[in-house]
Amino acid sequence: MKKILTIIVLMAMAVITSTAANDSSSAAKKTLDKAAAKFNIKSGTTANFTITGDKIKQSGTISIKKNMFQASTPSTIVWYNGKTQWTYVKKNDEVNVSTPNAAKQASMNPYTFLTLYKKGYDMELQQTASGKQVHLKAQNQKSSIKEAYILVDANSDIKEVKMRQSSGWITISISNVKSSNLSDALFTFNAKDYPKAEVIDLR
């Protein structure tokens, strides 16, 4: 009898734990859905950001539209048109052309989360003093972004994105988010603007 009672208790605990996990996952998705909906993806959004990580600290501005982005820091300008990325290194006056994976895109584009969380990640919601924090964990540990924490404030604005890649953790703080009407041409490198730059194709 005791054995049967123990089994029943364990089964009940498993159901309760599973229900709580599902509730947390559902609440986490709703939080990110609401945050993503605030971005004017059709015509464009601009923001300021600061990236910190192992031996990395840089600040700049970013413009995003649909799945494209353009980011600028004191040392680098990056254009991404949804397929090809151009990275202009000011010090060397050179442009590297590549087809980046999700991790490389995320290292310059904090809004990768807009599509990242919708597939291939388990998620849970945690309440912190700074707001709601969604913890994403890749279902496949071979994913380029293995884990992420996304901090959302009371206004459903993204304040911070922290991501774990194979090279370690990077944290991106975000501020001054504004809707804007951006031209698609902004997200493609224009060689005429950098006539002396050396173009290196890494694809």
C-alpha cells in the first residue's frame, strides 16, 4: 500500500512540475511575442546599443527592418541585407563579405531574438527586480546560440540580451529605441562610398 501511495505521489508531483513548466514556457512566449510586436519591422526601427564580452566592449547604433540590419560602432560598420553581410573595418580600410550564421548575426544585432525564440528553444520566465527575464535554451546544443537571457521591462521593451555562444557570453544593452522609415538601400554596402577600401570575399 505504501508503495502504491509513493507512486501516486510521485506521479502527481510529475504532473504538477510539468504543468508549471508549461505555464512558464507559455508566459515566456507571450512576453517575447509582446516585445517583438512593438518593433516596427515593416518600415524600420533604430536604437543605441552597447556590447560587452570577453575582451570586447563597444557601443554604437543599429537600424533594423524585416530581417535586415545595419550597425555602426567607432571601429566598424556592418550591413546585412538578409543574405549577405559586409563588415567595414575602418582602421584597415577593408570590407569583409560573408554569409553569417545566427551567432555572428547576433553578435552585432540584438534583435535576432525576434525570430530566434520561435523555433528550437525551450524557454521559461523569471521575474527579476529589473523586469521579466526569459531564459532560452537550445534544444540542440550544436546550435550557434546555445543559451540566452532576454530582459523585458514593464513597457515590454527589450533592455538587455545576454547570449552564450561557443566563444562564451556576450551581453547587449539596448536604449533609445525609435520607429523610423528606412530605405532598403541602407542595408547593402555601397562601394561608391568607400572607393579606396579593399573588398575581401570570405564566402
